[in-house]
Amino acid sequence: MSDNLKVLFFGDVVGRPGREALKSVLASDGVYFEQYKEELNSDFVIVNAENASHGFGLTLKNHDELLSYGVNCLTSGNHIWDKKDVYQYIDNSNALIRPYNYHKTARGVGYRIFNDKILVINLLGKTFMQPVNCPFQAIEELSEKLNFEDKIVIVDYHAEATAEKIAFAKFASTSGVNAVVGTHTHVQTADEKNIDEKLAYITDVGFTGAYESVIGMDFESSIKRLVTSIPERFDVAESEKLQINAVKITFNKENNLPVEIKRINFLIDKRNKEGET
Ligand SMILES: [Fe+2]
Ligand SMILES: [Fe+2]
């Protein structure tokens, strides 16, 4: 039996192109499954799903769809409330988490423990984001409340500001957190590192979805909004090329510390393969 545990974490899945991309590489009947089987082989899969339903929020149908591809945990962010049916199912899901640092009356949960071993926490950042409870204080409270020592602790830190994400990661490494994966900007950064050999880190894991796009949304509505400064409805982009953005983190099961963090970033071209993607 291996002493390592591999966790795959996919950046925000945006709309149908994002779900298609994920299915094609992750589902055992996906058209690119065989090709990427080795690179994407893992023991546990986390997907940020805040944009999975038409770019905003997550419907029950898409929640179930993502889980059917072999995803173990769905994290989210500020967009999790956008599809109102989330209120119908969020308390029944055994995979979805929303940011922990909302007010205590918020529906759903902000962390989950899987197999008594993997603790996944979702937090919202505080800079250039809607005001929420302090994420630094939140992780301190959680480290006192939950036993971090005997678990692999992974935080999806959903935030805008790079410096804040780096500072949070260093802070969290002293609380027993083993990985901080940044999400929200949808642009993958090339700064993955193993901080003090204690915490695997990347500022932003990126997004999974349409490659020819503005962070997953179509050029036309995105540009019009910026040119006119008048609110414009964003549409999810269509693209022949789909991007897969993820990280694979290997942990030592004995001491829960990260051994390696590897960035994953590749394109699949829908025109190259016959059949369903
Ligand atoms: Fe997002
Ligand atoms: Fe977000």
C-alpha cells in the first residue's frame, strides 16, 4: 500500500464547456480519459463548482452530474447562491461546501471531513470582495475546534488579491493547514510551491472551461460591458478548445504533510475526437 495520497483540485468549472471538459478527462467513459489517465490519477478529487451552471451558481442537476464523474468534494465561492435551487438541496448534499466565513445563519456547511482523513475548508478572502467574517480568524477558530493534526487539511481560499492569498497561506501553515489552493480569479498562476515543506500552495489554480474566452465568459458581452460601463448579461463562451486547469498534490499519509504540488494546464480540442465530449 502506498504511503502517499494524491489529491486533484480543479479550478472553477465554468458552464457547460467546463462540465464537458471535466467529463472528457475524468469520467471513465470520457473521450480523453485514457489519454490523461496517468496524469490525472488520484485518490480524491475536488472541484470548485461556483460557476458550473451557466457561469453562475450550481443547480442540483449539475451538482449530481459533477459527482457522477468521480468528484468527491465540490467547493464554491461568492457565486454559490446565484441559482436559487441551491437552497433546496444544499443541506442534503454530502459533497458541497460553501465559504465558511459567511454569517452563522448561512445555509450549508463551510467544511467537510471525508473518511476521517481529508478535511476540506472553503473560505472567502477579504480584499476587493464582499465583506465577510475574517478568514484569518476563521481558520484559527477551526484549528481549535477541529483536530487538524490527524487530518490532511486543504483550504480552497476564494479570493481576489495575490498578496492576501500568500499571506494567508503562511499564516495557515502555522495552524496545521496542509494545502491552500487559491480560486476566484480564474487565471492560473505559476507560483506553486511547498511552503516550509508544510503546506502546498498556489495563488490561483485557474478555471476549467472555454479556452477562447474572458475567464470562461464570451468576448462580446465582456467587452461591451467594459466599453459602455452599462450592465450587460454575461454569457458563457463557446469554444472548440477547452482548458483543463488543476493541481495535483501528493501528501504523505503518515504525517499528512505535502510531498509535491504539480500544476496541470492543458487544452483539449473538441475537433480532434469523434463522439461525445
Ligand atoms: Fe469562479
Ligand atoms: Fe468567485
